Amino acid sequence: MSNLKATIRKSISSGSNNKLRAEGFIPAILYGGKNPNQNLSIDKKDVATIIKSETFLSKVLELDIEGKKEKVIPREVTFHVVSEEPIHIDFMRIVSGKKIILEIPVKFINHPDSPGLKRGGVLNIVRRKVELKCPAENIPNDITVDLAGLDIGTSIKISSVKLPDNVLPTITDRDFVVATVAAPTIIKEPEKPAEEAAVEGAEGEAAAEGTETAAKDSDAAKKDEKAKDGTPEKKVDEKKPAEKKPAEKK
């Protein structure tokens, strides 16, 4: 459980809030239970890491409010539209015996132990978070799905996922799918055996040799036909003698 120090805000005007942000603090509010709402401020450095985590809005925290400690859960974070820095946080008190509806992230384990994934299957995640109704004192950090032994074509439904005691999904009218192990989208063509490849190569070489031989035979046949017709072959003299110009008369 993470601990955060908080200070009570006496002024809630926009000017004082902007001053707090300029000094590195985030305005916040604490509500819920029988106690009145409290306006607080949190040091931005204390929440810089956990506020960006996927589990922040479902994580139980302990606020140290000027010496008084309370268990809370973040319910909403407001971010600046340009800088995307957190500018306000809503915390809710955890009251024992009460139930809270939260979106809990799904975590998948034992990927190497799935026969379907080993054979090239794909884990198709349908729900990355599941909305659960949880007792305030028993909020899970995540929903763990074990992939060991799952083959291609398996549908992982919420009924097959082990949830903590008294933790129930808010969707109760159907057994919804959390993820599936699907067949690979690209099927790789099997490699040809070495013997077949060698035979194909030899046939290709033989065909090339046959083509070359046929071309030579065709040229020889043409020469024979010209000889029978009595037509002498023309020889081209590469070096043509220079023509002599007639002498000019004086």
C-alpha cells in the first residue's frame, strides 16, 4: 500500500489553486463516509510515478493528512488539456463493509506454457479491464488469467477466472469472454525437402541446356540452307579501305 502525505487547503479559489500548482502541488478533495469533505493538496513528486500506472484508479492508498491516516481510493484525475499534467485528484474514503464498483485491469501469465501460443497462435484480448463489485476491504490489484495449457480455439470466459471472495463482475446476465487464443493470421508455407529442390534444380539446368542446343542447331540449319541455294555468305570487312579521290586538274 502506498502512502501519500496531504495538507488541508483552507482556500479553494481558482487563484489559490493555480498558485499551488505553480509551487508543485496538486489540489485534491476527499469525500465519502460520514465525515465531511476535505479540500487537500498533494505534492506532485509523491504521485508522479503511480498516477501514470494502469492501476492507479483501483489502488488503495493511505493518506497521511497532517498526522491523521485514512485509507482512500482515487476515483478521478483531471489533466491539463495542453501540458497533460495532473491538475486535480478526487479521493474516496474506504468504509469497511461497503462495496465499491471499480474497473480492475486484467493480467495474463504463463504465456510460454500455452500450447496454442507455442504453435503460433495469437492472444486476442477482448477486455483489458473488467468492472467488478468489490468489498472496500478486499479490492484486488488485478485479475489474473493463467494461460498454461490453453490451445488454439480456446475462449477464456469470466467464469473460468478465479476472483477473490465476495468480488463479482457487474455484468451478471451472461458469461462474457475476456480473451481468446486465436489461430495465426499468416500461414507459413512449409519448406520443400532438399531432394525435391535438387531435382527441380537439375530439371531447370537440363531445360536450359536443351534450349541452348536447339538454338545452335537452328543456326547450323540456316547456314546449310544458304549453301544449298548457292547464295554465298557475305563477309563483312571490318576495315574498309579509304577511297582515293581523283587528282585535280591544273
